[in-house]
Amino acid sequence: MAKIVIDPITRIEGHLRIETEVDGGQVTKAWSSSTMWRGIELILQGRDPRDAWYFTQRICGVCTTVHALASVRAVENALRIEIPYNAVLLRNLIGGAQYVQDHVIHFYHLHALDWVDIVSALDADPKATADLAQSISDWPKSGEGYFAAVKNKLATFVGAGQLGPFNNAYWGHPAYKLPPEANLMAVAHYLEALDWQRDVIRIHALLGGKNPHLQTYVVGGMALAIDPNSPSAFNAHQLAELGVLFQRAKEFVEKVYIPDLLAVASFYKDWAAIGAGLGNYMAYGDFPLATGDPNEKPDLLYIPRGLILDKDLSTVHPVEHTKVAEYVTHSWYQYDGGDGQSLHPWQGETTANYTGPEPPYEFLETDNKYSWLKSPRYDGRAVEVGPLARMLVAFASPDAPSHNRVQELVTMVLDHLEVGPEALFSTLGRVAARGIETLLLAEASLQWLDDLKANLARGDLRIHNGELWEPSSWPDQAQGFGWHEAPRGGLGHWVTIENGAIKHYQCVVPSTWNGGPRDANDQPGAYEAALVGTPIADPEQPLEVLRTVHSFDPCMACAAHVVDVTGREITSVKVQ
């Protein structure tokens, strides 16, 4: 039996270590460990709750806005503040732009290299590549000369021994199946997406002042003054520019991302039976379509809230924040009442208790504590969060505003790949769900922009509700929670306010739901469960492990933050 260690496994923000046991050519057991500590909850104690969003947004520079939104919602929920309709739409537009950019980046720059053999593209015929590209899309950059230029650029990288972003991978691995022409097309679109995302994310600069950390959130609404007729406010000119940028985003998704996704997936249909994992999927829901507290009024949400258990799409169960709790049985924390219990975030404790080996170390002590992530559970169950969970809940929720369009898109993908609905519960299903969701929200964002324009045309310019802004109007004690569906999954912030200051704060983030370790009942987390049964062609080059873990789009900065890394290995793949 071989034991494989991949550390770090992420291409974006590191500090995720995966250990697996491999027997008979497949993974029989897996452990997920985050090797950094997050202490933001301790930093917030005693601070003004109106400032919490500004601090929590710095948890991560990748997800940018998500912690800000969850934080302001938590404080608004605690103080019963309802925001104006314009603020609802502005937050939706910021979130929609975040999803579209983030998902495209994930597909091309963080996950595609698990399926695309970059070096193989050097054997491609540019004419045949152009024919392939033109057969799946009318995207204008599809000529023979264009692909020849990309091939020459790649050859220059390889010839100089400087692969740059394409370095440190398993090129030539037998698990790669794309023909050279498909690989060259994917390389070209990888490079295009770099420029595209830089342009599209200007939406955040327009609506938030900057990216990655937007400056216009505020408890009670937004701090972006809008008046179509005022030269000193966000006006008709900027609204028109937003329309151009959102349309450009949608066009790239329709004509490049989705065709590429379907083309690549058609060569990897066997992955529709790999990586299912837990079979439990949870979505908090998001993108409210009217005013009102989205935490407590799920009927307002474009993407619905719900829980699917044991892959049963016939029943969508309700989700209640009181059923969220975290274990630290296998986490480097300690609870005053004992590490075998689970705590709701309002009672959550963040007391570091590192008991593992001193770095560098060969293997984790997996029978004991082995991660800086806690183990969140919903009503005692381990669940998966993220695009697949959201699209499954929307697919199975006939009353949801997004239901019909999700069903159309899911059916289109399944029909194109000639696979059945069971294919959704897999590594390939996660990849497909992210693409489906990207197109869904690219379309919806244009509608929200039209809604904003229409509301402004009616003369409604309100963006902030300051009725309960001053602490003198607050109760002596208040508790609230803020839910947001971040691109990587359900994100929750829980706050306790006492005498105008934060007494207690806890964040339960997507990569903790998915990447957390086993709990007191030995239930594995989503990464750990999904890896079991994964075929391994070459233990020295565990490409298949990367495919399943990356299908979740892990980003460990949100889940863990700040630790002494002296002596830590940068990259290692070990087989014993």
C-alpha cells in the first residue's frame, strides 16, 4: 500500500496538504489538512460591528467581496436593518461579476491544466486547431494564423526552459486524453482569459472603487452615490459602461468557456463516475430579488436555499442556521468543554492548540489532530457546498426563480455529453456545474442591471438606510448571522454585539465545509470522501488526485490564516 503526499496541492493560494493511501490502483483513504491558522475572529473582538466587513474582507484577496457581504448581512440581521432596493441590486451586480470572473479563472488557470497537456500542444496542426475551434463556436479568434502564433509562443517558452505558469506539472501523463489540437485551443484560451478577466473585473472598480477589496459596502446599504443625471455621482455614463462589460463577460462565457468545457469534458466521460463523495449538498441560496433580510426570507433568492441528502433530488430540505455546528476533534484547536463536542458559531471558540509534528514532517498524525480547519456539520451531517450543490438545489426546486433556466442548461450539458443525471454526482459534475452557473449569472447580471436602471428612472435614488446607524439606537445585546453564497460555496458569519461592540465573531467558510477533517464520529469531509475510489495510474505523479480536489476550487486563505511557516516545504510529492 502506497501513501502519497501532495503539499501544497492548490494553484492559487497554498497551504492545503492532501495525504492518500493507494491500494490496487485507487485511493482507499484520504486526509485533508490546511497548514495555516486563521485568527480573524480574535482580531474582531471589541471592535465596532460596522467596521467588521472591512476587516473580514482581508481574510482573502481572491474571493474579494464575499466576506464583506456576509459581514454586513450579519450585522444587519442582528440590528434588523433592511437595505434599499438599489443596494440589493448593486450587491447582486458585484456578486455576479465576482462569480463570472472567478469561475472563468478557475476553469482556465486553476483546473484546466489537470485535463490539458500543455506540451502536447506543440504537436498540434494550427489549421486543424482552427477547424476544431470553428466547429464548436463562432468566436472570432479562431483562425489558423492565430493558433500558429500561440503555438510559436509556447514553443519559445519550452525551448527556453521557462514554462512560466505552465511549470511544475505532470506533462505527458497517461491520464491526459485530449488530442494535440484540443490542447492548443485550450492554451490559446488560457492566455485570452488572462486579458479578459482583467478587463471584466473593472466592474468591481466601477462599483466598489477598487479590486480586490471593494470600498463601497456599508451596514445598511452601499456607499456608492447613484444619480444618472449627476456628473459628480455614478451616472448614466458609468451605467452604460457596466452594460458593455457585462455583455462582454457573457459573450466570452457563451462562446469560449462553455464550448471549451463541453469539448474537454467529452474526452473525460469516465470522470462522470468518479469523485461523488458525500452525496449531501447544501446551499444557503443568494441573490435576493427584493428588499428584506435574505437570511430569513429564502423565497426572495434567485439561487434557492436547500439541502439534498443521499443524492435524492426528489426532496429539497430546508436549511436553518441553528443546525450549523463545528467539531475540532481532528483540528488543532481546543474547546473548553472537550473536543468531542460540536459548537454552533454563536458559541464557537477559536483557541489554537497545535499538537502535530514539527515541520518539516513526512506524514500527518491522522489518528489525532491533523488540520487547522475545523469540521463544520449540518445537523450532524457532513455536506458539500459550492456550484454543484447550488445547481442541484436549483434543479430540484421547481418554485425557485432560477429553476427553469438551470434545468435547461443542465439538460443541454447532459445531452451534449450523452450522459444521464447520475453524472452530476461526480468530479465531472462539479466542473460542469461551475460552467452552468457562470452562464446563469452572466445572464442574470444583465437583468439586474436593467432592473437598476428602471428603478433609478422611477426616481428612486436611495442606496442606504441609516435609521439604525447610530449605536445609541441599538439594543444592549444583539446576535445575527449573515449568509452568502461565495463562488466556492456557502459562507456564514455569526456575530454577537454587546454594548455597541463585537463580543463574539465566527466565520464558517466554504473551504472549511469541503476541506475540513474528520469529526468526532469519524465522518470525513467532502475532499476526503470524494477522493476515495479515485484511480491512480502513477503514484509518482498523482494527477487524478489533483483533478478531484481542484474540482472543488479550494482556496485556503479563507479557511485558515496566519502561522509561522519556518521550515515548511514548498512542494513535495512523496510515495511510500
